[in-house]
Amino acid sequence: MGSVLNIIKIGGNVIDDEEQLQSFLEKFAALQGKKILVHGGGKIATRVASGLGIEAKMVNGRRITDEAMLDVVTMVYAGLTNKKVVSSLQKFGCDAVGLSGADGNTIKAVKRPVKEIDYGYVGDILVDSVNLLSIKKFLEAGFTPVFSAITHNGLGQLLNTNADTIASALAVSLSKIFETRLIYCFEKNGVLRDVEDPNSVIKSIHADEFQQLVDSGTIYEGMIPKLENAFHAIGKGVKNVYIGNALNLHLYQQGEFGTCLLGK
Amino acid sequence: MGSVLNIIKIGGNVIDDEEQLQSFLEKFAALQGKKILVHGGGKIATRVASGLGIEAKMVNGRRITDEAMLDVVTMVYAGLTNKKVVSSLQKFGCDAVGLSGADGNTIKAVKRPVKEIDYGYVGDILVDSVNLLSIKKFLEAGFTPVFSAITHNGLGQLLNTNADTIASALAVSLSKIFETRLIYCFEKNGVLRDVEDPNSVIKSIHADEFQQLVDSGTIYEGMIPKLENAFHAIGKGVKNVYIGNALNLHLYQQGEFGTCLLGK
């Protein structure tokens, strides 16, 4: 097994708050060893789309990425947000390189097949979507890849892709050549035993305990798919998955970060 | 002296015409050997800015890049245009990686000093702006860097930078480790002896002949600074500079492309 690789995902809430973002990026830059950042979109895309008179299209409550919206998310995610993040990381001494899946053909997705709903230019990640050799080149050159949630299909079409899925796919694939750890940053300190008490973080959850915590109602709503994805990644070779507060990332290498998910 | 490196610059007119762009990119992808693409902006940024209600600010006829406009050009140049170009190049089998100057800290500019006019977030290239080691890593990994005209100052600030200047600075700096050739693509077939006759291309212009062609009126207006820059690059170590039609790029490696500028 190779060296440790930490893959960290931050969501739109951190992206949208300049002060939090800078604080997070400083901590990310200080992380030792090989690392990859995956960032979500934030609300800027919605603002830009609205400013340009592009309506967010929804079908049955699901967001549709038409051509105009794809242009907007490509501009905002792979352009404005990605380059701001990269230039900040450079300021903090981290040699970041911003990537979409098209860059270096790092992530090749497929346009989601049309069944009941046509989601438009949305990319689904397949088992061989991640280009290990390409990403290895960036890491071995000493660069820190910073992925926006835009991929391509290899035939010239860009695709809007879920950032959580990208982070998980990267972690699973790269576990073939690195000891990968996946860190989901969000607004809470971890999985909480008592949702009213931000300090009631459950230190670790074993795969065997997961269903029990769902049944007891401790883990609910949006956390269920998040943790299901996380345990799936562990089942596929990822060493550990952590879930915690973006602003606590400096505690990660002290072993004090959020909730650690453990495999069977 | 190392191997040959071709640095090709395309302007906004090619970017704005999808059919021409695809035709050019297919020819660029087919070029043998190490290469770098630098692309200008095109009219999309103006359209996006106008759609968002951002007015193009001009002072004494010069364009000003305020914060809102910097966000727009970062979105459009480093996001939409750059990623579309990269995904098309991937389709044509070229392993492109889209870069701003912040990515891999490849190009560090300085905000233009305020004298009579404050140009805003415009980056000037200095003699040591280009990070040779970083760009060498991309090239040696087999990637083809695709630069948008966005740089950074190393302190977290992105800067809008002239694409011609970026291409020239890359060519001059990289001439220390590669035999660099700089190719400016524009809408004409080269420097024309008779502006009315697109086939009257002057095959080569020696540095000694340049002033004579200016004096005789053969080279005039916008071509004068373009060629001055080109001869400057040659004086600083670039092997040759070519000026010709983007759609004739397939003729370049047959020695049949546009006008070749030669040093003293």
C-alpha cells in the first residue's frame, strides 16, 4: 500500500462565506502529505443564472441542467469558485491546481440516461470514471488537485456532477494506489448524539452500528444517504471516512476531527 | 538546448465562432511534440457582464477591470471558455489541462501600478513571472497546458492579463529550457504585401526589414505593436515567431504557415 492520501470535500455553505472559506483553506493548506480538495458550488451559480434570466428548471422536484444552466455552472464552479480557491491556497503556500474532470481527462462521466426524467447535462460516475494515472501524475509532481464538480464525457461534452459523488469516486479509485481517507466537511461538528448539542459528537461509528443509529432516529434525513455513501466507500477500499465541521479541519491530523466511520 | 516547444495563441474571434474553434482545435490537437495553447476571451464576457448589469468601465478609452468585471472574466475565460476548449481537445485526443496563472502558480503577475489611470485588477507580467519549473512538470507529465488570460499575484488576488503578453512571456521564459516557437493565430493568412489580396502573404520578415515595411505602409496600425512584440520575443531567445490564420494551423509543421519572423 502506498502513502496516505486525504480527500476533503467542502460544500456550498463554506464556499458562500468568504471568511469561513479563507479559514478553511488555511487549515487545508496546512495539512501534511498528499491531498485533494473537492468543492461544491454554493449559491453564486443561482445568482448568476437569475441575473442572466436563466430559470432553474425543476421536474418532479429534481433540478434539471439544461444547456444554459450548464454554461452557468461551468463558469461559476470551474471558473470563479475554483480559481478563487486555487489562488487562496497558493497564498497559503499550497501548490494547488484547479481541475474539472476534462482537465487531464481526470474524470470521465456519462450523461445520465433518460428514463422518466431527462436531467439534462448531468454526469453519472461509473466504476472506471476516475483516471488514476492522470491524477497520480499531478500528485507525484507535488501539486494539490482542486476539483470542481464539472466532468466531461470524453466526447467534448461537459457535465454537471454531484461533488459528494466525485469525492467518493476519487477516494474509492485512488485507494488502489494510496491509503485513502475521505473527509466530508459540513456545518456540524460530526454526527451528533443529540442534535441540540453541538458537542455531542459520536467519535466513531462502526458499519455494524449504522442501522441501529438509523432505527433509533439518531441518524436521520439527509445524513442517511451521506453515511450510506460513506460506508459504501469504505466497503470499496477507502481506509476511513470522517464527517465533521470544515472549521475544525486543523484538528484532523491530531485525531480530533468529527465522526470517524469504520468498516466491518 | 532541449526539445521543440510550440506556443500557440488564438484570439477571441476564433473563440466566438464554434465551427472555426472546433476546426482549429482539431488541428492544434494534431500538432506533434510539446505544445501550449493560450486563448483570449471573446465576446462572451461582454455578453455575460451586460446580462448581469455590469457596465464595461472605460477611462480615456482604456478598459478598466473592476471587481465585478474581474469576476466575470474569471468565470468566462478560466471557466466556460477554458473548459470547453479543454473538453474539445480531449475529444481530439490531446491531453489538455486548463490553467490560469494561479494553477500550479504558473504565472505570477503584479497589479498594474496606478499612475494616471487605475486599470483595476489588471496584471502586468514581469521578467520572472513565469514559473518554469511548474510548467515543465505539466509538459513532462505529457499534458498540454491551455492557458486562459487570468493570472494571480501570489497573495490571493486574481488578475486579468493580456493573452498576447502571456503567450510572449511563456515563449521567452521557456526558451531557457526548450527551443520555443511562438505562433500568433489571427484572422488573416499572415502579414500581407497587399491588404486586398489574402494570398499575398510575406513568407518571412527579417528583423532588419521590419522598419522598412512599416515606413512603406505595408505593416500598419494594429500589426505594428503585434510585430514589435514578436521581434522583442525573438530578441529574448524565442527561436521563431509565426503569424497566420488559425484555420491554416495544419500547414505549420509542413513549413507553410503564415509569416515567419526571423531574428537578427
